[in-house]
Amino acid sequence: METSLISAKGQVVIPVRLRKKYGFEPGKKIAFFEENGCIVLRLIDESFFSQYAGMLKETAPTKEEYQAWKEEEIEKEEQKLT
């Protein structure tokens, strides 16, 4: 087990062995999760996003679909004001 101190700013140093093992390099982003009463750090990389693949709509709306939705929303807001 390795330990680290929490700074006054809430910063923690990840031990070198763990940074090398998991590819934590300066400038890379990590995600924080709570799991079973523990804090879990996960490197945000391609594998991070692939686990969520399929959860979102496969394609973004077309420009025309977005414009139609926007016009509907504007119309609804205008009806509220009258």
C-alpha cells in the first residue's frame, strides 16, 4: 500500500509506480467515481468512452431537424406570453 498527503488545495500526488502502470501522464484527464464507499480514479481515454457506446442516440439531429425543433420551442414560448 502506498500513501500520499492531501494538500490544502485538495491535491493528491499519485505514486510514480501507479502513474506508470496505468499511464497517468501530465495533461491527461482522469474521472472520479464513488464505488462501494471508495473513490475510484479512471484515465479518460478511448476505452473509457467505448464503455458508454450505444447509450446515446446514434446520430445527431440534422440541421433541418434541429431548426424545426427550435421553431417549435420558440412557438411554444410565444404562446405562453400571449
